[in-house]
Amino acid sequence: MPTELDSDIQRITAQVTAPGQMFETRQIDRRGVQMPAFVNAPPSLAHYFAHFCGQHRETLFLVDGNARLTFGEVYDAARHVAHGLATTHRLKKGDRVGIAARNSANWIIAYMGVLMAGGCATLLNGWWTGEELVYGIDLCECSLVLADEPRAKRLDGAEHSAKVVVFGHQSPASEGLAPIWAEGDTATQILGELGAGDLATILYTSGSTGNPKGAYSDHLGVVSGVMNYICQTAMILQLLTERDEAPTVQPSALVTVPLFHVTGEIPLFLQSIAMGRKLVMMPRWDATEALRLLDEEKITYFVGVPLMSYELATHPDRDKYDLSQCKSFAAGGAPRPVEHVNKIKEAFPEGFPLLGYGLTETNAVGAGNLNENYMAKPGSTGMPSRPLVDMAILNDAGEPLATGEIGEVSIRSVCNFLGYWKNEEATQAAYTDDGYFRTGDLGYLDPDGYLFIVDRKKDIIIRGGENISCIEVEEAIYAHDKVAECSVFSLPDDRFGEVPGAVYLVQPGQTLSEDELRAFLAEHIAPFKIPVQMWEAHEELPRLGTQKVDKRTVRATYAKDYRPA
């Protein structure tokens, strides 16, 4: 049975998407299929920035340490960056510009400047090693990489296709971004040249097939993803207004997740520009510091991996801080344990836990479960996100399954990415003939249309919201010349949900300690990918009939007595 909240959302959706309304939709062709798109969506992110930063020009936007910048100040700084990129660095429309840095106000200004100069913002994972950064740069043929000092050092001496420009996080932006700063008005000129079909972003995704893939999107896809989130936020605001529960302070959010991930990029950062929402930077996660900032900055919205909101809820000093303005405690990137849902609601009785489900390839759009609906069905990721998402549960042949049947969760919307850069085979495999993106997650829809995810089809580990390809880690282990066989799999973890574990067998007559193997891996893959526990096997690993390593048996044999630290 639909809940009262479901009925309200359906009613308000019909109102805000009606002809003549802000979120009116029309049908357009995408992958040969008719899909809904917003009539009033800006044609590009550059147009989006210009419109909404102008609308909120005097409103506070970014808080980063002692720096406090309005929307107008951020946009003006991005205009300087756009002109510097176009003139000093000869950036052309469609050129890929890598950004490799930690979160900061200057990261956001650099991202905006790249788009406003007509470039493609290519978001390199800030946790990668130098070797991994080189792979990402060369894969997507970046001509330029904007890196902060720590990431630039990882690239010292490495051969790759890009020119590296080092920027800092200090304010004012004219100092931190001095190497890409110039006086001029390229940003205005480019507005007449950019359209919905131009290349906008590339984000990297760790699927089940080894090295990361570059998921590229046009402006239509990214802007549609952002606008779908804004539409949902507008619907909830309308509902709260009807209930006389609308917020009375400026909306604000704490930035704890990486901006190079789709959750940080779209629902958190980009959506905030239209909402007039203040973003408070937090370069490194610390639960105590988060509580202080929630109180001091009167934060209204918190989002992070599930662990973060749970740490806030169970923090021994929680009651020392005034968190009354924070009404939403959202999670994404990984499943949230059911017991955490009730714990968060108990800790923050005036607020609600929320859960979002989306992928890099869907530009963060997928499903969501919120407020009393989430309390009623805490094991569900919620209903498909209105009004753009069409979700189906498909079998291996791409045929829809009946309600309650388990199959692959598949999403069709105008928000979806265009493909994997220089990998047409993977792109074709990711989509059905009728335009559904295959997520690699197994799940079912209940009679009310709520999605329940039960397993993964892809061989990945989700460590605190960060996807780790088992095959990629296995390939890194196999790169050691003493290793004969290995298998990588997930281990349970109270803090991160799951972490990687591994079993390895050395070549005959060789010896290789876990510490030696760990030191070797640290030179080639990011620290979060290195297995927390490694077992040395003394006989060949068990095989399936296909002669692949029987990962389930290996895990059951070696990890049976494993307990999280």
C-alpha cells in the first residue's frame, strides 16, 4: 500500500512537472528511445553556473577554513580561471582537463572554470598512486592536469600525455589558482558555443573488469541529473511548506565526501548552486570536528558514507553540540545496515535518516528512500527517482521480470552517461538494446515499487563507499614475480562495511612474506585497495569447472575465522 508520503510525492510531482511549470518535461530521443527531459533545463553547465550564481550572487556559498565566499565571488573567480585556461594554456572546447586534488574551494572554482572554458572536467581520484594517476590521464587523453602539491609529487618523473599545472588551496583564489588565472571574458563567449551535446565530464569507475574506466557524459546528461535532484528537493520543500515544517535558515551542507566522486559532484556540489545552499569544506573526516561544524555553521543537511552518520549518532560527545538545524542525515555509496537506521533516528529525533542509490554511470540518479518511508522499509533503497528515472529488473537476456523476482537492477534515463572512453565494447555491454544501463546490482521491486538490493553481479568490494575491483587488486598481486596464484574477496568490517582480503600462492622454491607483498602493492595501487588481511596458501587454489579460481571456496576456507579488527 502506498504511504501518505508516497501519495504526497506523486501529487506534488504531477504539479511541478505540469505544462508551464519549472520542471515540465518533454520526450526526447536518447539511444534510439524516447525519454523524458526537462523543458527548462539550461543547455550546459556553464549556462547553469551563470544563471544560478547570478540569482544568488550575494548569498554565502563556500566556507573553507577562514575563507567565506559568496556565489558571485566564486563565479567571478571561475571566470578568471576559464580565461586563464583558454589563453595561457590554450584550452579548446572538448579538451580533457584532469583535476587531481583534495576537496577545497579552489577545487570547486577550478572545476567550474574548466567547464566555463568549454573543457571536459576529468575527475581523477585523489587517493590514487602516481602509477594510477598516469593510467587515468593517458586513458582519457588529458592535455592538462590541475594538481595540488601532494598529487603533483606523485606524478614527478612519470611519463604521461598531460601538462601538469600545480595549484594551491590557499585563499584568495587569485593566489591559490594563480597559474591558471587571467583577466578576460572567455566564459561569456563560450556560452554561445556550448550545447547540450558537448562533452562535459569524465568520472572514473572501478567495475569488475580490472583497471578503472572513464565514464563520459555530455552536458545534457549531467545537467539532467542535477535538475532531477533539484526537482526532488523542490517537491520535498513544497511538502514541508504544506506541513508548516519548512526550514527558516539558509540550507547548508557539510562536504565530507570526495568531490571527484559522483555523490560529491552532483547531489552535493552542483545541486547546491541552484538551491543557494552553503557548502562547508571538511578536508579530512573527523567525527568530532564534524559535530563542531554542524553546530557552528548551523548545517541543515548531512551526507556521507553510512559509517559517518552512524559515528555522529553514537559519538560520546554528541549532546555537547546543538544539532537541531540538521534535519537530514543522508547516506550513499554503500548499503546502510538496518540497525543504523533506528540508531540515527533515536540520536536525532528532529531529523530523519535518508538513503540514495545512484552510480557514476547514471550521474548519481537512481532511487531514494526518505523520512518515514525509510523508517518503514529500512532495508530498501527506495523508489525510482521522479520524474526522469525508469527502472526495471531484467534477466540476463534483458527481459523484464515480474514484481518480487530477483534480477539485475537496470536504469534508463536521459541522465545516463554516454559511454566508457575508448572502450566501445564495455559501453555496448553496459546497455540493453532498449537503452537500460545494467548496474551490476541484483535486486527486486516490491509491490509498492520499492527497490531492494540483495547482491552484486560484479566482482567488486565497496569499502566505505569506494568501489574496489577485485580483478584490479589481483592483477597488482600477480605483477609480483614470485606470485603464482591469488584470489581477492571481501571481508566484513564494522567501520567500512567491507574491506579487501586476499590469498596468494608463491612460485615453487620462492618465499614472499605478507609484509613484503604489502610493500610491493603500496608502490602500485592506492592504500584503500590493499588487502587488510592476506593468507599464504601452500597448495593450488581450488577451481571451478571453468578452471577459474573458486572464490567462494577460497574465502570460506581461509577467512572462516576472520574477525574485524
